[in-house]
Amino acid sequence: MPPVRAVLFDRDGTLVEDVPYNGDPERVRPVEGAREAVELLRAGGIGTGVVTNQSGVARGLISTADVRRVDERVDELLGPFDVWAVCPHGPGDGCPCRKPEPGLILRAAGRMGTPPDAVAVIGDIGADMEAARRAGADGILVPTPVTRPQETAAADHVAPDLLTAVRAVLTGPPWGRDLAGERPAETAHATTGPGRPALERTGRRPR
């Protein structure tokens, strides 16, 4: 495995708190450790980008201008990122960029001049990991309450939080299955109620 030269982040649920179909920049809240994680990558000379499905545009819930304003707010709080790649299409549109298809990752990597096998993709759901696999990149899953248990089980690499994922990238491949961090690795696999997966308690929206 070559050293990682660029990291592509999912946006909602990974870099910032997941607000369904958010079109309001004032509702953007970075997740814990996001600023430090991105700064560590920049200090290490590793490129950063964001790859995000925004199907709210196709559904008529938000506009492309809304998405752009939210992205600009993320850039203000955590950026500037080297590249943004956004898919506004819905699940049934057949778009080759919409994750789990690899198009967003290939586009972002190309714009950064980085081969996909030198890219790490950090996200919170299985579509992020599958897109990374199809693009030939490495994927690190950081589970949240909306991550399906089977998505966590299928991921090649799992980190309990964003900082742990980024520190693993800086250490360099090869990585193990469960990346150790400040929180116990078991928290990445936890449920939010007695015997009930987090998904059943919180619901899930397609991105």
C-alpha cells in the first residue's frame, strides 16, 4: 500500500453533525475533533477534500445554492479544503457519482492529482466504504447512531472517532481492522439500547 497523499471526507455525520437535508449554514456544527483532525492532516502535508451525496436537491427539499452555502460554512469552520465534490442526484437517477458509485472519489482524486490508491476515504456509512473500494481507495468507517451494524461488520477499517481515523492515516498503512484511539474500540460497535441497533432507534434517511 502506498502512503496516503490525500484524505476525502464524507460531510454529514463525519465532518459535521448530520442535519437532514440541511440548507441553513447556521445549523452547521463540526463533530468533536474535526478541526484538530483536519489541521493534523494539513500539518502533515496531506491533501483534504469532501465528497458528499446531497439528494435533497433531486428531492426538491434544498437547492444547489443551499448546498453551496452550507459547504462554504464548513470551509469557514474547518477549511479551506482542497477540493469539494458534490452529487445532487437521487437514488434512482443512475448517477455514476452518487456513492456507493466511485465517481465522486475519482473526480476529487483527479482534481488533486492523486492516484486513488493513495487516497483514504473517511465516512460514517457503508456507501462511503463501498465507493472507496470501487475507486481503489482505502476506506475508514467512523460509525454513528445511523450506521447499520452490518455496515460496521463489513468495513475493512473501523475507528471509534474521527481523530483516531486521521491519526491512523498519519501513521501510515497497513492498518488493522479496529483502529485504537482515545475511546475503546468497542464503542464503534455499540448499540443505543438493550439489544437494539442504533438504526432502529434513530431511523435513517437516504443521502
